[in-house]
Amino acid sequence: MNHISKLLALICVLLLAQFAHAEEDLTPIPKTSDEWRFSVTPYLWAPGINSTLFLNDRYLNTAALSTSNILGDLKSGGMIAAEAHYGNWGIMGDLVTATLQTTASTPVTVPTRSYGAIPASLADSVTLQETILTGAATYTLLNNQSAYVDGLVGVRSIGMTATLGLVLSADGHSLHASDSKSMSTTDPIAGFKGRYRIADSTWYIPFYADIGGGGGTTNMTWQAMLGVGKTIEKWVDVSLTYRELYYDMTGDGLLQKTTFKGPQLAVSFNF
């Protein structure tokens, strides 16, 4: 029995040593080389949206979708990012497309000739259909055992349609009214992105920042992201980050000082 116990202990030690060795060989920091490397990252971003809309020649403070109910407000959408690198040079793309809707109802009274004032309800809905596409060329500025940083120069395009719907209901009858406005703009951006390895482990801190503007109806736009990630295998990473995107439009633009911000869960496949 004593020999069996020693044998089992030896097997456990060997397995732990093998696991530790595999963990040592695994790094979240990519290496630049004269070979192509690619990554594809599907993700779920659940931002709260706060926006003033300039619609029908007036400002509307009705576009406020919170992170807590964003999945309930999401009618359809898709989110994916991808990168390709050869040596220090690379290209990247990021696509967010979504249709979101928020509704509210307010009790009101409607004056009539025959019956005086009667109770009614006024329902309003704001629907936002949006597509945000970012594309950029990248160049590796830093690549060592602990950190990887790319500089980037590119463009970000946003297209959005806002529809305001009103329904007045009273005494079994209803009146409908709606108005909509569309906008699109493409702006140059510059920034950086990368990751920092935590204590020589497979954990890392992903980060991203860019700023731009001057195209179309945009005064300024910027985007930032920070969080934590882990390399599971050489070909797969997972990360949880907090991401914020800001737009400030000119006086007649559809979006006035709009902020998208919230958590993002992503899985990257590297090959």
C-alpha cells in the first residue's frame, strides 16, 4: 500500500509539473513575425445609450436606454471584430449593428365637445437603427514579454435612423403620428490598442483608445475600452471590458452629444 501511495504521489507531482510547464509556455502577448496571423472576435456589448436627438427642428431628450434593460430593448443586431497582421503592419475592423427601441405611456385628458374631458393615454416610442463600422491600419510600436501596443490610423463610420412614434388612445379610438430622420458620417480617427500581461501569467489587461472628427456632421468622436482577459489556449482568449463611445454632432445633426457605454464580453479566436 505504501508503494502505491508513493506512486500516486509521483504521478500527481508529474501532472502538476506538466501543467505548470504548459502554463509557462502559454502567453497572452502576440509575437510579431514575417508570417500572417489573424484573429476573429465575436462579442456582446450591452451599452447604455444617452442621446439628445435633433428631430423635426427640435431637441428631444427621449433616447435613454439603460444597460440593465438593453437586451430587452435590442430587437436585432450583430457585433464582430477582426484583425490581420504581417510583421509590424496590420489591419483591423469592427462592426456593430443593432436596432433598439424604448417605449413609454403617459395618462392624459382629451377635451371633447360632447363629453367634456375624457381620460386617454399618450404612448411614444423611439426606435434607433444604427450601424457603426471602424476600420484602421495598424503598426506595432511595442512588443515584448509583458506588453503589446499597436498604433492605429483609420476611419469610423456611423449610420443611424431615429423614428419617433406617437399614439393617442381614448374611448376605443386611436390616432397615430410618426417622424423619422436619418444620418451618416465617416470620420478619420487615430489611436492605439494593445494588452499588458499580468505578472507573467495568462491574464492580461486589454486596452483601446481613439479620437477623431471633422467628417460629415461630427465635431468630435472618441472611443475607449479597458478590462481584463485570459488566454485559455494559444488559439482562444476571453475578455470582459468596459467600453465607451462618444459622438458630438453639429447643430443640425441627428445625434447631439451621444454616449454609448457599458460592459463587453468577447471571445477571440487566433490562427
